Amino acid sequence: MNILLSFDNDEYKVYSIAIFIKKIPESSSWFNVLRETLRIFTNQGAAFSWCGTELSSPNPIIFTPVESGNIYAFYAEKTGLICNTGLEDEMKDLTEEQIKKIYQLFW
């Protein structure tokens, strides 16, 4: 893992981390691999973790209904894994409705 960016303010601290996959898992285990990878961060104290595309912002403002977008997967103990596409499917970001629910839980 490589920390690409770190920033914080009075409310939170964010790390943007690049994780490179050495071996693509079986399609049937993709959601489990994704969940366990994102849980690494929540197990260390993060309130939640997410996976975005190269267009995704590392700033949690992307979970506000106005700024949302480019979020592939989200994980928190409160929600479990939220992801709309499997490994072999055309990628779909989280929906506006999913992002609104996440926002309501954490802000």
C-alpha cells in the first residue's frame, strides 16, 4: 500500500491509499475480497472506508448529495459492504440514494 495523500481538519483525518492487486481473485469471491480489504481500515479505527475510481476525491465531501460521485464501493460496520457491480460487470458507481443513506448515517 502506498499513501498518496493525507490531510486532516478538526473533524476527521483522511488517507488516500493506492492498493495494487497482484492476483485477480475469482469472480465468485470478489465481494468478500473487497469487503475484507476495506475492513482493514475500519478494524484500525476508521469510521468507514471506500474505493473510488481515478476520478474519485479522497475528501469525504463526496458523500454529500451535492458533491457525490465516482465511488465504487463503501464499507462501514453500520452498513456492511455497499457495491453495485461484480468483478466481471460493467462498473457502476454507488447511486445517489445510497450516498444519501451513507450521508445520513455519518453526518
